[in-house]
Amino acid sequence: MWCCSSKVQTLIALFLVYTSACVHERFSHSPLIKKEDTPLSPLSPEETILVDSISNTTISQWSYYYTHGAHLAGRNLSMAEWTADRWRENGWNTSIVSYYVYLNYPVNKSLSLTYSNGSIYQPSLEEAVLSEDETTSYPNRIPTFHGYSASGSADAEFVYVGRGQQVDFDRLVELGVPLEGKIAIAKYGGPFRGLKVKNAEENGMIGVIIFTDTAEDGNITEANGYAPYPDGPARNPSSVQRGSVQFLSTYPGDPTTPGYPSKEGSPRADYSQVVPRVPSIPISYVNAIPILAALDGHGTTGVEVNRTSWIGALNVSYSTGPAPNTTISMSNLMEDTVTPIWNTIGIINGTIGDETIVIGNHRDAWIIGGAADPNSGTAIVVELSKAFGGLLSQGWRPRRNIVLGSWDGEEYGLLGSTEWVEEYVPWLTETAVSYLNIDVGTSGPWPYFSASPELHTIAADVMKKVSWMETNRTMYDIWFEYTQGSIGVLGSGSDFTAFLHKGIGCLDVGAGGSSTDPVYHYHSNFDSYHWMSTFGDPGFLAHKSMAQYLTLLAYNLADQDVIQFDLPNYGTQLDKYYEDLLSTINSSSQTLDTSTLRSAIDEFKAGAAEVQDLENQAVATNNSDLITLVNHKYRDFQRGFVSQGGLPNREFYQHLIFAPGLDTGYAATTYPGITEAVEAGNASLAARFVQKTADAILVAANIIKT
């Protein structure tokens, strides 16, 4: 076990918190712990064909196609069909599956700041058009907006609310800052943006403005002497982060069809519990500065607030306000509609019909570009289909079925993948082994992954087979340097979510930038092919390595005799989560008997050892019946962690080992039913979920027992 300095522990904690989101926290990659580089692991003949089939040139071509046309959810049928055509050319059986979902689209918006002396500041709410970056000038470029934001208007004094977590609002209430009837201005970072709006709304606020702070940009800022994009690697001052404001931690998917697929004519439920009732607008940091500066000298200063990440890097005091007689007037008009979205599905049938690997990436984007999010992943999946096509052309067939999913509607709230899982859950429950997700495949040169624990070992081992970006170092070495070997816990924020909460193990993989790499303009017009080819991944070599990795991982899961799971590691992680739970309990004023949970974990660990012994016996004797028995235990055990009732007031989230935090939306909470009840001071609910969680672990243990 590596001994970590406090700086490394902080770095790892950041990694673990943020790795389940569509965008990842930027942190230092300085190798604080030295280790010997790992030699490149040898490849089998089939693996060699796969690796050699992958080309950065063709990946760049796929990227160019996807990043030169608008592809909002529900408005990208031609891209769904083009994706199907590429997969079909590579030997996959393809189809397009439609769902009819509730979406809304921007019509118009306005925002103005009126000072106490009557003067008015009217910010530009759109991003700059850059002559160097052609797609920023396309006439059909998509305006800045929040998906699922409410239509409405507000005119009131305003309050800075930090990152908009409930603990931020608690601090404001403690300080006596008036919230009722005010407009909130919040900065991105921390919880999912929809929860910022939810928290403001629940505290009586009537509108929300969210801005990006350059504190998110690490060292690469204009203040540190770096030129902004397109002339340099720093953030373009006009960049705006679009995004959904659905209340993701309540449930994802179509808000009008909770728990069932959105087909034409499906009954529609009330969605008020998962989308805002107040309007919200995203703005750039350059537009935020005058608004924040208007609060200087009013309310409580940021230093006195003394909340984590309250103060950013802009030249303002981050005071709470409100400033007397200084008001914001905002309006937002959205077009509500029920409209089709399109998932492209590709299949290679294996020789074992009841074991399936699913690989997915979403295709929709908030912008014309989307070179990183999501279309670095989309291009990688097209290249993966080509690599497997090379094997298929030589007569190869996998042991297990391989399914590709190109999901629509992810950005609004994981719509395409969630509706597909809800439609096909009986078949998935019977056959699914793992779901492999790639979203932002590349926004920088540093790989990371989050995964359910049975996949940790195989995911790390396959990295040792990939030469990273055509260097003499393995992907494993680069990953270890960046993360110090830390693997993220799955929360939400991408398309693995629906699979995980039906008891299907998942992995989410990508590559991002550190605090010293070019700034990635998340959900901005500047997430473009020009940015990617100039700053993000010139030469598309990170794309190539990521494609090789995902292809090899899928191959090894789909074609080895025994499914490559490490169940003893699952037991190890359950122990770690248990220690975290005890720390949470000890830091509260409650006492809670967790002995049944402790006993259940021990039972699972004993079962994991037994099934590993059975696997060793099956392999040593080449006993096909025993191999099938082991594989089915590996396929099915995680279904045991699923509770049909789900978590309190959010029944979609059924996995009792990890789920997105109620007030994070992205980041995971382990043993969530217990942990969140303890944090809420609800002792009886905590005790009930100790028993429910223990029972779930025992169900999983009984599946793997021999």
C-alpha cells in the first residue's frame, strides 16, 4: 500500500469525487510518488489485429463529421443514421430505436443589472464568433441555455450563493442573508447544476444565474500570462457552460415517464418534482464580474462566509449581498415539446446467447461542436466498431454478445440510455455482464476511470497493453501518475447510471486535462474540432490510445473463457466503504448498530473467495460446465445489491452500495441509504437501511456461494 502525503490524499479525494461526472476536476499531475514504469504486456494475435486496426487519421475524420453539424437531442436523426451506416459497414447488425420524450428548446432570454443610481449593465449572453474557429460562426449555432429550465421572468435584488449546495444555503441562513424573493447567482463546480437551481428554489428564490469561474482552470489563466483561446490555451472570456437543470439525483430519464419507456402514446406523469419551476440562465465569467462586483461591500464578505470553494479567482470580494436597490431583471422563454430521440444500436451475436457486454456513448451535444463531449467518445466507438469488423472479416465470433449503443438525449438527463434500459430490462437482467461507458473520451492527455469493483483489476491490467500516445510508456503508467492509482466510485452524470441501478456492473473511462493543460471549454461553442486539433489532442493520439484501450477491454470481457472479474476486490471495497460509513456515524451525534452490515460483508467476502476457488478449479480442469456456472455467478451477483424500493424518495436509484449523492447529482455516496439517513439525523431510517443493505449484500453472497 502506497503511503500518501496530505497533498496526494487531497488530489486522490478530488479524483474520487469528480470522476463520475461528464466533466472532471482539473488537478496537478506531478508524480509525487515514484514508481518504475511498467513493461508493455504482450498481445494475442487477435488483440494485435484490433490494436493495429485503430488509426488516429480515421478517428480524426469521424470527429470532423460529428463536430460540424448541430446535434441537440431530438434534432440529430441524420447523425444517428450515419452512425448506423458506419457500424453496418463494419459487420455489425444495426438498427435505430426511437423514444418520444419531453424536451424543451430555447426561444429567447434576457438579463440586465440595474444599479442603485439607475444605470444599467446589459451583458451579452452569447459566445464570441472566432474567425479561426469556423463552427462558432455557423448560422444555426445553438444559443446559450439550460435544458429543462423553466420559462419565466424575475426582477429582484440578488444574492451570491457560492456553489449552490444546500450547505451553502444553510450558511447564508445562519448569517441572516435574506433569500426569499431574491435571485441567486451561483458558480459552477461541486453539485450538478440542476441541484443548484433546486436548492435556490427550495429556499424561496425566484431565479438563478450560473457562471463559470476561472478558479476551475488551474494554472492556465490570463492572470497567469496565458493567452485565451483561440490565441492560447486559457479560457476564452466569453465561454458559457450550457447544460441540463433536471434534478438528476431524484431520477434521470424522461421526466414524464418515470420507470417505464417513453413510447409514442405513453401516459405522461407530472414532472414537477424533477424539473425547476424558476428560470435559470448560464453566463460567462466576464459577464459575471460586474454582477458580483455590484455586491462588494454588501452583506458578508467571502472570507467571512468561510465556506469551501466560496471564493473563486475573479477580482471581486465574493460578498453575499444583497446590495440595496441593485436589481437583476431576467427572462427566459422555452418551447416545450414531446419529440422523438434516436438510439443507434449495433450487435455482434456471440456463441453464448445469455452473456452480453454493452458498450455505449452518447451522441447528442449542446452545441455544433462537442469535440470532447461527447464526440471524442463517439469517434472512438466508431473506430472500435471498425477494429472488431477486422476480426469479423476473418471469421472470428465472440463468445459473448457485444452490443453498441449510441445514445441520444444524454445531455438533458441520460434520456436515451435510460429509456432503452427501461424497455429492455428483462433481457438485460438475464444476460448483461458489464456496461462500458465512454463519454468525454479525450479532453486532454491524462486517462482516468471509475468502475464497480469487480472491474478494477481487468480495467487496470488492460492499460498495460496500450502504448500511450505512441510513447514508450504504458497507459497504466500515465494513469498511475495522474491518479496515484485511485479508481473513482460511480455516481451519476453519464449513461452508465440506468445500467448500474439495475444491478449491472459498469465502467466509465475517459482522458482529461490537468491544472497545467489547455483549458477545456465544457459545453461551450469552443469545444470544437479546431480546439481539439490545436490544443486538446493535436494529432488525435490520445483518441487513438483510448480507442485501443476500450477495444481491448471489450474484447477481453467478451472473449475469455471465464469472465474477468475480481470479486475479492469487491469485498475489499465493501470494507473501505464500511470504514467510511463508521467515520460518518462517529462524526454525527447518533449511535447506530451496524453489526448486521458487518456480518453481511464478511459473508460476501467468504463467498468471493469460494467462487474464485471454483474459477481456479474450472480453469485447471477445463470443465465447461463449471466455467458456465462461474460465469453465471459473475454475471448475476450484482443484481443482489438492487432494492426494488430504491432509496428514500428516489426509487430509481436501487443500488444500495453506491448512488449519486442527494445534494451532488454527480459524485457518489457509498451505502447511500444509511449514509444519507445518518447525515439527515434520521436514526430510524438509518437503522432500516442498515438491514436493507445487509440483506442485499447477503443476496449477492448467496448468488456466488458454492
